[in-house]
Amino acid sequence: QVQLVESGGGLVQPGGSLRLSCAASGSIFSIYTMGWYRQAPGKEREFVATIRWSFGRTDYADSVKGRFTISRDNAKNTVDLQMHSPQFEDTALYYCYLRVVGGDDYWGQGTQVTVSS
């Protein structure tokens, strides 16, 4: 079993910065990718960013490209999401996810990010 624990959410002002972290533990044999999704009230969960574990290739949703940066620490099995210049529409519950080689997906409980002045 794999456990994902997110941290770093909270209240941030527009134009500020916030860093989310996710730590994976448990029976992790081979990570294929880790990343972040988010879900705003009344909306479906949407993709934010992902990073390939072996080569570090990153992908971003168009809405966050150039503002958010995803990074990983292979030794610690952690993935971070640095949010620069967040906007009101970035307010959401942010979920960490992990996909192992073979295709199984795991999800964290989510961490709330609220962008407000």
C-alpha cells in the first residue's frame, strides 16, 4: 500500500507564492510519475502538473504554465509544487497523485489552497 501526504496549503494573496509538498511512503517499488491535480468547488478535478520520475520530464496545464513549477526528490520520494503569482482561480483543493510502473494510481487526501486578498 502507498500513502501520500500533502502539506503546505493555506491562504495566499494574489501575486504571492506558496509551496506544496507531497511525501510518498509505503510499498513503493517503482514510481513512474508523480504530480498534482486540483478541484475547485462545483468543478471537476483537473490536471495541474506532473513529473516523470526517471528523467524528470515535466508537463503543465496551460492555466499554470509559467507560474507553477513542479520538482521531485527521488531519494526522499517527494514532489513539490511551487506556486508563483497565484490567482483567484487557483483556489482549490490540491491533490497529490502517484502512478507506479504497471499503472496503479494513488491519491493523497488533498490540501486546500485559497487565494484571497
